Amino acid sequence: MRKQSKIDLEDTIAAISTPIGEGAIGIVRISGKDAVKIADVVFRSKKGKSPSGFCSFSTHYGYIYNKGAVVDEALLTLMRAPKSYTKEDMVEINCHSGIIPLRKALELVLDSGARLAEPGEFTKRAFLNGRLDLTQAEAVLDIIRSKTEASLRMAMGQLSGQLSFRLNDIKERLLTVAANVEASIDFPEEDIEIISEANIKERLETIKDNLVKLLESAEGGIILREGLTSVICGKPNVGKSSLLNTLLQRDRAIVTHVPGTTRDAIEDLANINGIPFKLVDTAGIAPTEDLVEREGILRSRERIEQADLILLVLDASAEMTDEDRILLSDTKDRPRILVINKIDLPRKMDLSTLEGNIMVEISAKEGDGIDELKKMMERAVWSGRAAVPEGGAITNLRQKQALKNASGAVERAVESVEKDLSPELIAIELREALDSIGEITGEVVNDDILEKIFSQFCIGK
């Protein structure tokens, strides 16, 4: 299936590519066959020259005009096709950032023949024009939304083509086997050198191993891209909000000595040793007659059920209570870390009953033990998971599902060879595997997939 799109590539598009608001510089971006002609209408350099006379990859100081009147001073950068982000003629006008000058500049561009770009349309054109494959286009969004340096490095690796390289290597290996199988079907009487069934099986098993290794990267890749939810729970006044603030390194939650201060979940994102964690501070769980507190506790239990990792906070300065024991029992089969807080105070809790659990002693108030807690959280994430490779990783569920389909098709092809089934059946499975890999890179794609992917982008990217 060829790449398809409802977008008219004959149109020239424009959009503001910087956040709306006051700032030093705002950018209006134009792309398409009439980009330079439109720029001629709205811009003149200080020396009175039009953009059509500028060299590619040059920047010029001048003014934005509306019917001879100066609207703003600006810098205009010209990038001629095919050496631009979209492989079309592109113009970027850098003017003063503010609602009025930016909108006025965009209005002039639109009045001169451009249309407003759809979300992600610049990157979509880069994909449709062959500058990026679909994994690289997705990486652009991942770079924008990177939550940690590790997720940024992963996205940059994907943008540079590391994942594409691994997929294309698998694709070429599949094509070689598929071509041989197809030749045995189409030309059974010809004197063509056909690789043996044993050799086909060996090659397919190697391909399957490569697919499995790539699939193993998916869980870690998705974690770095999307993050994990870690719920901080415990009875009232054990220091849950203090722990949240300490991990975030800022005062996000109100901390008092009054039990029940937190009545609803508070969420925020923390970078824990390169892993994005969505930390959820929950209401303290304890019997109460207060309707608001009861609702908060109900929500706390719902959050605990949804958590990827539970931080169960216990107060070392108090004896263990029935509420503590209930929480220990309710979470015993879940991924969790027991966080023994308030070690800066005289100890009353007997920890011997907790032996065998993953446990760390801290003082959220003083910061003691926090580094060890972070290491434990990191180990909890990667325990049993493959580390994300430097050479590219699967980073979203769309890619993962397509890769699983490819792996399944190759596995069925191996089984067909083992059972000495007809070459036609093997060829069908190999074509399905190739199509599934093509879905990841965008060689096999449809409008619905493209719309879903690019609708997540901001307008102007």
C-alpha cells in the first residue's frame, strides 16, 4: 500500500511555530510552492530587496509590510527545496513575540495566499515527501515531549534513524528469503539456485531472534517515553506529602501536622535517575466519618490499584497500627517499596516483622535515604526488563503491535517450513511480516493512522 494522505501538497501552508505569549522572538513558518512568492508580498530587506532574490540558507534583516506600512521589524530565513525540513520551499519570519505582532504577521501571510496549517502538517509533509520515515516523524513529537535526558537521547536516536536502520536490516533479510521462496513458486522448472529448506529455516529463525530482541526494547522504550505511575500511600500523617515534595525538590503539596490535610490525590512528574515517574500523593487511609475524607480514601484505593509502583510509607516514630497492617496486606502482591519515614525521630516501630520486603529507611524532612530510595525505584523499573539499547528502541504501542504481528508471521513461516507445507503458505506469512514492518516505518500506511499520529502535534510543527 502506498502512502496516502488527504492533505493537498499543492497548498502553501503557514502557522505560528512558537508558543503564544510575550517573548523575545516569535516565528511564522511558511512551506510550499508559493512560500517565496508570499514572502515577497509581506517582507522587504532593509536594502529594499525581496526574498525571491535571496540565496538559500540565508537570513536577512528587514520589515514586515502591510500595504506599504511597516508592521514589525523581522529577520527572514529562506530555505529552498529540496533542502528544507519539508523538502519544499520554506520561509521562517522571526518577528517580535506577542499576540498582536505574531497574529498580524500570520494574517498577512494567509491573506497573501497561504492557508493555516493543520496540527503536525509540516512534519507530515516531511514524511510524505520522503525526508523522514514514520518512526522519525514520531520521534519529533517525542523530542518535544521528552520528560528526562534519557528519553530525549532515545528520541534523538530514533530521529537520527537508529530504529529505522534496525528495521531495514530485518526487512532486507526477509526480502532475500521471500524472493527465494517466490522464485521457487513462479519458476519451479527453471535452473535457478534455490536455498534449501534448512537454510530458509535457519535464516528465518535468525530474523525472528532479531525481532524478539527489538520487541524486548519496547517495554523500556515506552517507559522512557510515557513514564510510570508511582503512588505514595499510607495512613494519615506518615509523611506522604513531605516525601512527594522531597522527590520533586519543591513544595508541591501542603504539609502540616494535622492528619487528613491531603484529601484528594496530587500528581506531578519527577525525574528519578533518568526515568519519568508520575508521582501521586494520596489521601491517608484510615477509618473516618467525614464524607470528604471517605471519598478521598476511596480514590486513594483506586489509584493504588492502577499504580505501576507503590511507595507504602510507614512512620518509624510510631508503633505499627491496624491501618498499617491492612495496607501491607492489601499491597503485598503488588510492585512496591516500603518507605520507613521519620528516622530522624526516636524509633518506636519494630521493623523485624517486615524482613523480606524491599524496604528503605528515610527522613523526608532531612533528606536522609532519598538517594537510596531513588536507586530502589530505578531498580524496580528495570528488574526483569531489557535495558533500552543505544541503537534504537520501540517507543510506542503502535510500533510494538506491528512488530508483534511481524514476529508472529515469521514464527508461522518457520512452522510451515518445519511441517513441509507449500511454499505459497510460507510466502503469505513473509509478505505479512514485511507489511507489518512497513507499517512501523510508514511504507504501508493509511490516512487514519497518519491522522491519529499527527493530530497529537502542535500547529506549526
